[in-house]
Amino acid sequence: MNTRTRVLTGTALAVALGAGTFGAVSAGAAQSDGPKGDDRNFTTSTHLTVGAATRAAQAALEAAEKEGQKVTVAVVDRNGNTVVTLRGDGAGPQSYESAQRKAYTAVSWNAPTSVLAGRLAQAPNLKDIPGTLFLAGGTPVQAKGAPVAGIGVAGAPSGDLDEKFAKAGADALGN
């Protein structure tokens, strides 16, 4: 057998063995029913889809535009990660971060940020928690009473307006 034939034969054998091993591993993985053991070690959670987050943000932005307000809207997931942010035309540069922080604060405490702002009198150190902003303008999105997202709005001349628009976003989800 010449060198070329041996190399080709060896390569073909390696490919065949690799494919067989991959197939066996894949078949084993496909047959797995997930983690074994006590189901109390695992949990499931509900998350807002990107489409739903976008609808909520758009509804909040449209509510603000109807009243002539230039705002930014942020929607974060249960873990506080930003899912979508819409910066309306003419919204101030500070509104971007403020909207995200209001959304994060609302989902973290499962309460509107206007309510949480009132708690600062009793616990002023709350404002020192990184990523939070205790100003009106954030509202939680709930599923079965549990927070699954937060919507934050910033840029209107008052927190009450910001929160009204955030609530319009949540209402668009049937929340």
C-alpha cells in the first residue's frame, strides 16, 4: 500500500469513527430527560419576549408622544437586563440611563418607583444600591403576581407623567 492510499484510508477511517462517536453522543443526549434527581433543585421562570417588550416600549413612547413629551423608554427582564430601549426624538441625553435605572428599580422591588421613592425617608441608604433610581417613572410587569419585567420612562417634566407612560406600556401587555 503506497503512502497516499494509507493516508486516504486512515482519513476515511477517522471520519467514520468520528461520525459514529458523534452519532452515539447525540443519540445519548437526545434520550436524556434532563437533570436527574430531586426536582426541588430546579425552578422555572416566566420571561417577557422581545416582541412583548417592544410592544410595551412602543405603547409607552406613543402615550408620551400623544402628550407632546420627549422621553426614553426602557424595558428590562426579571434579572434587570435591558431587553429594549427606545429613545424618542428629542429626548434628553440623561433620559436613556434614567429610564433603564427606573425599570431596574421597579422590577427589583416589584413596585412602582413612585411608591419606592416614598421609602427613602425611612431608609435613605436605598439610593446607594447600584443601578437603582428612586424617582417616579418605573412600573413592574407581573405574571401571576410575580415580577417578570420593569418598564422605565424618563424625560417628561414630571415623574408622574413618566410613570403614567410606563403604566401605558404595561397596560399594552394586559398587565
